[in-house]
Amino acid sequence: MKALVLSLALVSFAVVAATPEVTTKADPSANFSSYKTYYWIVKPDSASPTVQQRFVEGIDARLKAKGWTLADRGDVAISVNVSTAKKYKPNARGGVGYAGAPGGSDTIAMQQVDVSTVVVDMFDAKAQRAIWSGIASGPIPRAADKAVVEVDKGLDKMFASFPPTSGTR
């Protein structure tokens, strides 16, 4: 039974300790070479103004690097939503080993970790249809300066192959 609990705890730890997991999907019929401008319809709502600002500035910088320009009414409308859930990771005390063995531990303390999921959606403003979506999920540190580093990691990964040349990445 203890082995099962430890195995589940280690799997949980791997999930919350990993770098941001990112997936993107694009409409295969969207012609991304025709899009040159964008505008915000929903900016991220985050508990930290610093993190919220980093999302906006980070996306703006990545789109600018791809030749896109922010406009009052652009070709593409962008919506960003952020949600945070509490996950738990194991924090064994007393070393690694079996209970009763030197360095072993009878219990595993669980540490709370905030895991955020960010969804970036893009819509063709004229056709009013979704053309691209990116989802990043991973732990976000409570310290704002460390959180912005994680935001950048997720955005780097999300926009690495943007704009897409086909519908699915």
C-alpha cells in the first residue's frame, strides 16, 4: 500500500514540477500570411498585475517579431484567459528509503502548488471564426519575479512555431 501511495505521489510530483506543457491548434483553412494586424478583445485576468502585464507584453512582443502590428481593429482578435488550480506535490521528510530503514520516512507531506492554465485564442475578425488556439499549463511561483520567468517560458514554447503552416502543431 505504501508503495502505491509513493508511486502516485511521484507521478503527481512529475506533473506539477515539469516545465509548462503547451499545445497549439490552428484552423487548416486559415491563411495566416494574410493576417498583419491584431487587437485585444480579452486581456488576461491575473491575481498579479505584474504577471498580467507580462502576458500582454509577451504576446505583443512575439506577434511583433512575426511582423504583426497592434491596431484598434485588426485582422485578428485575441482573447487570453487564465485559470489557476491548486495541486499538491509530495515532500517526503527524512530522506529517501523504506519506512523503518535509515533515512526512511513513514509519511509524505504534501505541498500545495498553484498550477495555471493559459488559453490564447485568435479569431479572424472579418469571418468571426476561431483560427488558432494555444494552451499552456504549469506551476506558477507565488513570487512575481519568478512567475514572469515561467510566463515567458510558456509563451516561448507556445509561439515557437507561430504562425502555423498547417492546422495542427
